[in-house]
Amino acid sequence: MKTLVVYYSRKGYVEKIADAQIKAEREVGNEVDFLSLETLNTTVGYNGLRNCLAKVATGGEMELFPYETDVASYDKVIICTPVWGGKIASPMKTFLTREKHNINCAEYVIVHFLDGNMSAVADSMDKILRLKREKYTSVQCVWGKVKKEEDFQ
Ligand SMILES: Cc1cc2nc3c(=O)[nH]c(=O)nc-3n(C[C@H](O)[C@H](O)[C@H](O)COP(=O)(O)O)c2cc1C
């Protein structure tokens, strides 16, 4: 089984959680690669936060730095994303929209600050990819510390 772990992380919280996914895939004997999405416009610091909030307000996508990963060559894609404004974070939305024809089997790891199971976010990802996820994990992460982690179908 060849797995791709793709993540977008503004402050490194999602990256840490994605790293654990990579390790877990290796432990079960799967071949695993990762792709860290970077945005063309900054998302760090005060200006970056302003850029993020502008996308939350408009529901727009964020342009991604070019990557060379052949997403279609993987059997399974694990998508690790933060929640922005109650929805999938803009950079990940750009990725899913671009790669929707190249992903047939997906799991989601949805990282958020507020309490909640984020089922609406998982459903919206299914809708973009036009598939039914294998499963999703909701991770409530408060200032970098995992407070609650639950698996759902
Ligand atoms: C622009 C923006 C909007 C956010 N909106 C939400 C939200 O609606 N609900 C929530 O639970 N967390 C929200 N968060 C918090 C992030 O989902 C959470 O801090 C996550 O761990 C960020 O991970 P990262 O810094 O690795 O990208 C938001 C964060 C940002 C930057």
C-alpha cells in the first residue's frame, strides 16, 4: 500500500499531527511519502493572519506554491487540515479542488481549536473529492496541545 500524507500547517500544530500519521503508516508496513502545502502569499505573522481571514470572509481559495508530487500514483491519501471559519482551510481546499480526479481513497485528519466533531467539514471534503471517505479523525488542538482526538466514519 502506497500512502501520501498531505498537510497544510500555519503554525506547526497540524504538521506535528501529520508526522504521527506518517509514523503510524510506516509502522503498519505501508510505503509513505508526505507533501507539505505552501502558499504563495504569506500566512504567518500579522499580515499572514490578515490574508487567512480575508479568505475565510470570502470563501476563496489560496494559491499554492508549485509541487511535483504525482498524487494519482498513491493508493491512499491522508489529508491533514486545520479548520478555518468552520470550514476546510483555504490552502487545502485549493489542493482538493485541483487533485479531485487523482484521489480515489481518502482519510481526513481535521484539526480545530473549538469543541465539535467537524462532521460538516468531513462531508464538504467528500463533496469536493466526490467520494466517501474511509474515515476521519477529529483532533481538538488547543495552543498546540491535543485535548481530544476521536475517529469517525
Ligand atoms: C484564520 C483562522 C481561522 C480559524 N477558524 C477556526 C474555526 O472556525 N474553528 C476552530 O475550531 N478553529 C479555528 N482556527 C484554529 C485552527 O484550526 C487551529 O489552531 C489549528 O490547530 C491550526 O493549526 P496550524 O497552525 O498547524 O495550521 C482558525 C485558525 C485560523 C488561523
